[in-house]
Amino acid sequence: MQNVYLAIVLAPLIGAIIAGLFGVSRKVAHSVTIGAVGLSFLLSLVVFWHIVIAGNAPFNETLYTWLIAGGIRFEIGFLVDSLTALMLVVVSFVSWMVHFYTIGYMKDDPGYQRFFSYISLFTFAMFMLVMSNNFLQLFFGWEAVGLVSYLLIGFWYTRDSAIYANLKAFLVNRVGDFGFALGIAAVLMTFNSLNYAEVFGLAQSGEYQETISIFSGTEWSAMTVICILLFVGAMGKSAQFPLHVWLPDSMEGPTPISALIHAATMVTAGIFMVARMSPLFELSTTALTFVIVIGAITAFFMGLLGLVQHDIKRVVAYSTLSQLGYMTVALGASAYAAGIFHLMTHAFFKALLFLGAGSVIIAMHHEQDMRKMGGLRKYMPITYITALIGSIALCGFPPFSGFFSKDAIIEAVHHAHEIRGGWQTAFAYYAVLIGVFITALYTFRMLFLTFHGKERMDEHTREHLKETPWVVTGPLIALAIPSVLIGMFTIGPLLFGQYFDGSIFVTPEHNPLNPESYHGVLGFIGHGLIQLPFWLALAGLGTAYFLYIKRPELPAVIAERSGILYKILVEKYFADRFNDWFFAGGARKIGSLTWQIGDVKLIDGFVNGLAKFVGWLSSVVRHLQTGFLYHYAFTMIIGLAVLLGWVVYIR
Amino acid sequence: MADLPLLSILIWLPILGGIWVLIVGDKQASAVRPIALIVSLVTFLLSLPLFFGFDTTTANMQFTEQLAWIPAFGINYHLGVDGISMPLILLTTFTTILVILAGWEVIQDKPAQYMAAFLIMEGLMNGVFSALDAILFYVYWEAMLIPMFLIIGIWGGPRRVYAAIKFFLYTFFGSVLMLIALLYLYFQANSFAILDLHTQSLALESQKWIFLAFLVAFAVKVPMWPVHTWLPDAHVEAPTGGSVILAAIMLKMGGYGFLRFSLPITPDASRELDWFIIALSLIAIVYISFVALAQKDMKKLIAYSSIAHMGFATLGFFIGFMIYNNTGSIDGGVMAMEGGIVQMISHGFISGALFLCVGVLYDRLHSRQIADYGGVANTMPRFAMFAMLFAMANAGLPATSGFVGEFLVILAAFKANFWIAAAAASIMILGAAYTLWMVKRVIYGAVTNEGVAKLKDINGRETLILTVLAIVVLLFGVWPAPLLEVMDATVQNLLQHIIQSKIPLM
């Protein structure tokens, strides 16, 4: 199987190189990359079958030794178990769909080949990340997806907003990576290995030094330090508060990558990582509590921001932030399986929503403001139906996929609160619960503003409105199918079966997902219908209908009446302003101070003062010398040559 | 091959080649360049057996040569390499080819002397890295300043005289103290052989004085804060080739000095004063990174970036004592020191590449100011791709060589102290900030002025140079194992050596 794994990884890399470096035609560029990622997808299915269906043992092998230093072997290798197999299928499928879609979306773009090269390269990096069997390679993939994200957000590099957004994204991610790298260092110090299997084995057996000294005199639990540092990395990549600020701005990139990277795959890397590290996180309740609080803040407060955005992509972006918060809450509740389950369903329906938004944007001639849309459903029936499916799935109406994953998370948090107690879990529970109402409200607000109601676009745009071509609608349909179905078919094994045995570890007494309470899909749906989340979602839908279809003049009135609250939301809690002022501005200020005062005034001032003094002194004795440094220089060099040459030659 | 005095050839072939080029002279400029190129190529090829014939299992000196030079004082012409110096020699022979290619069409003023200066300097630098006699080392060390002084002084920018003299005085001042220390050691050990000095026992008090004398010499070269201000001036005024050699190799001399002299000769003083070096290294990483952020001149920015990155080398060299105290094992120290050495090699490639990139732009618009550019990617897409790669390597992206050393040093430093590791790791944020902000202002954006609009993309020669560097940067990022393998035995041995006290028992 090793060759299959290698092929999965290398095919997109080769595709990216051919498309990017050899000046090939458009047709070659998209054929090669689509072929390569298609191959990866098919082979991922083979792997899935091999590991999950046929039940073969996980593959855990080293490919080559990266380096050996200080007795530590740093290796590149693959770990393929059920968790990896699931990620492979999701990533390769979404990526493949996005590749097709790009043909339509980037049709007129001069950077066509470059774009295909980048998204193929991204697919390679993401595979490396999910297939890694050690922390080093995880970091490789981690940074590599960040790099491609940077390149793609800044794809239209002549736009100031794009190159502002990509720099911001990279730097905010680097803040997370800073923690992540230290976390890896803490792992190495504690376990003297970076290999997953070895580290997890030692962690479970308890054979490690349990404390780390941070401030002299106080000892911290090693596991808490490790997990929180690693999670800081996840906060960057998965855009958790307060490192969430880069994700909305990343919408400056072309829509296909918003779907692929900033919704379905890369941003979920943090979730994947924490689930992979579950044997470590399970050992630190403190870290789990930290995780659940951060997740809850993100889930609730970022959802609110989706209510006031006018740009269709930004609504979806804030929705993504909020949903990532849901996944993080699941992780913090020890319901890793539920987090991964939501990751998967979300990958399908959120990619669908983004691509749907992109389809609208194509039809609207790259207009993204929903205030200039409306009534699109009769011009674009396929886009409308698929977007509707995505919306229903996102809001969590049964039996669409999002229902299962979201309900599972809410239930799990509820159980976690019963098990662990504490205000943190209670806060998380109410955050995700009320979040359901907000989700339904912003989702249907978007749907109604875009596809229903009055047609608010200008005459010229209206005349040209038509459904997008099949390369665009095809992927929409292909993604709509799993958005509906994937939940009901996979919830049993993923959440309550043995699917993740051996790849995700939960301490039995922590486990908030109780298999005994699960009585099949229909039972789960029946239970869901009498629970609060369903009715909250319905209320959100109803509110959206009332505000944006029935009484479309009301939202403006509400916005005006709520004054400062509305202002806070529009200003995104002032996070961007604060960061620009405090961090970006502060760093530049410190930079010019250290330079102008430290280097120029103090150090050089002293040196030049000294030089002046010496200059005065030497003016006294200057008569003794010729003053031409050339003379000295050449005298010295000739002397040297003769001297050394003489030794070698004469002897 | 085994019988050839390879190291002598690597020293004298380029020097003689340089003299030959001088004799051919500027009148036959068209002949001078190919001669210089061939000499540098042959030198490089002849340096390869050092790598492939290297015995990685031993820390002993290899390819040794010894002739009496001034027998009255026991001064020998004694050469040899170990796992620390050998990679640096290869870095020198490799970089020289690129520098000669880089000056191909650009240098029209006295091309013969230009090429000769670089060839002679190559030989002298190889001498520094292979000398095993302290006086021989000192002679090469000083002699090497002369061609560099001339390169800055003759082919430099408008303030070249100020920069050249500042460069010369700083480094000269440092090395005088080194000479005094070496003479003192001679009277103790009655030998100038560096390996004898390694085993010479010394009282702590004298170790400290020697350590400080060495420190001044090497800290200036690295350069470490606060004796670094000559470097930005030297870089700004130096022609592209001069900057490349300065950044890629000359700075490494300081790091090499710590490994060859300070640590093994004065291990007890090093242990006593390690906090001081660590503090200076962290200041270099954090403070200098902020200074880099404020720069408006591309070359100055890269120069400051060099200082910050070299902070990792010195940090890696001296953190081993703390790790040994905490863990009772030299493993962490080995990892840190190897990380520091890898950082030096990698920085040679990356900073060299970045200076070449600035050179490419400077050759076209005759400006180094960031504000004079903007939107270069529109007119020079191929160049933009390379610049992006090297910028990312400078920001320490994994799978580039820039990541390897930094990562190893951070991993090891964590075993010494959390806050040291955290301060060092801040380069992940700050390094990305100053490098990519420059990329944003220079490469990205809409075309800002007519100059940029008229830019021509890189030609074949420039593409060749940058491609070679790109391959090396990626290769050592993806597979650094061979590099670490050659240095491992030497570094293990050095760490073993320095944790033993050399203070004589009363």
C-alpha cells in the first residue's frame, strides 16, 4: 500500500509543478491537475475501503529520515488509520470538485495556470498534513497549507485589499504557529520523540516527567502546557478567537479557494490536529476547558457578526468561523468524534454554500453586495436549489447532514456539563444552543436577500443574468448530494460505533457520546424533533422570513434603533482596529525607535564620536604615513603571498 | 586523489587564478570573465572530494597537511578540516561561482581587478576555515579583510569610503585583541597548534580574559549586538557580489571562531559567561528584528535580518551548558549546536540569494529604496517567483533550509528554558513580518511608477544563478540529513570536550 499512499501525495505535487513551472497551455494546466487530484480521490477511496471496510490494520511507516540530531531521529512518514482515511476522502473530493469549478470561475483570468498550480499544491500540502505520523511533518504540512493560503489570498496581487489580507493572514497564522512550534518543543522535551505512536504510548503509560518549569519555582503540568501551546496553533489555523481576524479578510481571494481552503479543508486542520492529539488532550482537563471556552466564544460571537454583513461571501465566512467554533467546542467536550463528524458534514455543505455564492458572483459580474441582488432564484434554479440545500444543512434541519452533527455536538456539550460541571461547560452549552437560532437567522437572511424578494440589481446586470455553465453547477450538485445524505449514513459508525477506535482516544468516564442512548438514525431524528435546537432553528428561519420577506423595511429600523450594539457588530468588536493600532502600529513604532534611537543615536553616535577622537589623535602623527590604504593593503597581500609561497615552494 | 594536498590547492588555486586574472588585465575583459569562472568552477569541483571522501565517523582532523613555516616559534603551515569547517569550505567555493556569474555583465569598471579580488578572497577564506595553526589562521583572517575592503571601497556606492573604513576598523580592532590572546596562549602552551590549545589547561581567571578577547573579535564578525552597526553600512555600499560574500561567508567566520577557539579553548569561561552570549543572541533576534521592520532600504533590511538570523547560530552554540545542567546529557546541546551550524550554512544560501535578488533590481532601476518599487510581479513574474521563495525561506518556512536550523535551536532551547525558546521563536512572527512586508511593498501591488513598468524580467544568466540557489535551499530543506551527518561526530566531540573543566587542579 505504500505506493498507493505515495501516489496520493505526489500526484497533486507533480500536477502543480507541471501546471506552474513549464508554461503549459490552459487546457494542459487544468487537465493535468484535475487528473492528478482525481487520481488521488480514487486512490483515497481505495484506501478508505482498505482500512475501513476491509478492516486492515493502520499503516504506520517511515519514508525517510529527515535528519538525526542529538540522538533524535526526525522522520517523514505516513500514518493512515480510519481518521486519516476519512480526511483523505473529504479533502480529495472537495478539492476535485473545486478544480472543476475553477474552470468556470477563473475562465477569463490571466493567471489561470498559476491558480491551478496553487490549488494542486495546496492539495499536496493538506495530504502531507493529514497523513503525517509525527509532529515534524505535521508542522511541514501545517506551514505549507499556510503558504498556499497566503499565495491564493493574494492571488489578485494588484489589489491592495488582497495583499493586505494575505499578509495579515500569514502573520496571524504565524502567531499561532509560534505557539505550535513551542508546543512541539515541549513534546520533544517531555517524551524525547516526535513520533505520534511513541508519544501517545508514553503519555498513556504515564512514563514521562509530568511538570515543566515556566516561571522559576512554579511547576506546571507538562500536559497542560503542551496541549495549550498546540492549541494556540489550532487557534491560528482554525481561526478561533482572538486569532480569527484573518479569515473574513481572506475572502479577498478567488471564491474557489474560499470554498476549498477557507471553509472545507485548511481551516479544519486545527480541529483535525486536536482530534489526532486526543490521547494528550484527554490528560489535561485544564486544556480541554480552555479549548471549550475559546470554541464557545468563537461559535457565538462570530455568528452574530454574520447578521450584519452585506457581502455574500463574508456572511458565509463568519458562518464558517462560527461553525469552527462548534467543532472546537466538541473537542473541548471530549467529543472528538463529533468534532470530526461536523468537520466532514461542514466540509460538504460549506463548500457548497461558497461555490453557490461564487456562482451568484459570476452571474452578477463579480458583484458581491447582497443589497444589489434579490430574486435570483428564477434566473438560477440550480444554484438556488443547491444553495437552499446547503442552507438547510447548515441550519441543522433533519434529516440533512448538519442536523446530525450539530445536534450531536449540543448533546455532547450537555453531557459534558453533567460529567464535569463548571461554568465553562454551561457557558459553552448556551453558546452553541443560542447559536442555532443565530445560524438559521443569518443563513436565511442571506438566502432571502439573494434569491428572493425584489430584484435590486441594475438593468444591465439583470439582462445578462443566467444560470452558470455546467462546470460550475456540476460541482454544486455533486456537493449537494452528500450535504443531504452523509449525516444519516455515517452517524451510527462515526459517533456511536467503533469507527474511530484506535485513532481517537477518550477516557471512558469523560465520554459524552453514550452509545447506549443511540437508537438508530430514525430514533436520533425523532429525539431531535422534540429538542430545543430544532425549534430554535425554526424560530431563526421564521424570524428571517418575517424580517426579509414579510417586512423588508424592518431590518434598517432595527439597526438604527439598536445604535451602539449595531455599531459594535459592524465594527467586528473593534478587533481589526485594535490589532492595526496596537500590534501593527506598535511594532512599527518600536521598530523605528530601536533603529533611530538604539542603533543610529546611541551605538553609532558613540562609535563615530570615538572615531572623531581617534581622527584628531592621528592628525598629530599623520606625517609618518602615506595615507593610502592601497599601499598598505597590497604590501600586506604581497608579503603574505611571498611568505606562504616560499614555504610551500622551497620545501 | 588521496595524495593531493587538496586543502592547499583550494587555497592557492584561486589565489594564483586571481593573480593570473590581474595579469591578463582589464584590456582583455572578455577573457578575464571566463578565466575567473573556470578557476572558480575547478576550485568548486576540487572541493567536492572533501565532502564525498569525508569520514563521518570521526571527529579527527582530515585531509591534514603540515609543513614547518617559522620553526623558531613553532609556527607551522598546518591545514585540516573537520565536520564544522568542511561544509563552510564548500559553501565558500559554491558561493564564489555565483558571485563571479553575478558580476558578469554588471561590472564594467575594472572587471579584472574585481574578479581577481573575489578569487583571492576565496582562497583566503578557505585558508581561514582550514588553518590549524593559530598564526596561520590569523594571517588568513586579516588578509581576507583586504580584498573585501577594496571591493567595498572601489566598486561600492556613494558612501563607500565611510563604509569601507568602518568595516575595516571594526574588524581590525577585534582581531588585534584576538592576536594578543593567541600570543598569551602561546606562552602558556608553547605551541601555536590550535589542537594543542584545545587541551591546554588554564585557570578560570585567564580563561575569562581570553574568552573576552576572542569574543570581541568574533562578535564583530558575526556580528552580534551591539557591535553590529558596521554591517548595514557595509552591505548598503558594497556591490552585490561583495554583499553576497559578506553575508554568506564572512559572517560565518565569527561563528566558526566561537566553535574553533572560544568554546574549546576556554570552556569554563564559556560556561560561566554563557548567559551573556545568550542574552546578546536574544537581543539580536528580537531587537534587531524590530529594527529590520523599520528599514526603508532593501539591503539594510536584509542586513539586519542577517544579524537576527545569526543570533540563532550563537544561541545554538552556547545554550548547551544550560541544557546539560537541566538534563544531564549533551544530546540537547548537540542538537542546538548542529542547529546553529545548519543555520549558518543555510543563511549563506538564503541571504546570498536575497542580496542577489536586490542586485537584480538594483541593476535595473539603480535604487534600493523599497518606496521606489511596487508591483514588480507584474513586469517580472519569473523574478517574483524566486524572490517569493527566498523570502519564504528567510521567514523560516518548512521545506526550505531556513527552517532547519531555527527549528532545531528552538527545540533544544526549550530544554534550557521556556522563555529563551519563546524569545527565539518570536522570529517566526517577526521574521515573517519584516520579510513579507517588504515583499508586499516591492513585489506585490499595482505597478507604481514608470520605472517598474519598464522592468525586464531576469535573463538566462540571472535565472541560472537563482535556480541553482533555489534548488539548494529546497534540497537542504527537504533532506538536511547529509549535512548533519558530516558534522555530527565533530559536534558530539566538541560538546564532550567543553563540559569537562580545564581549570588545573591545585
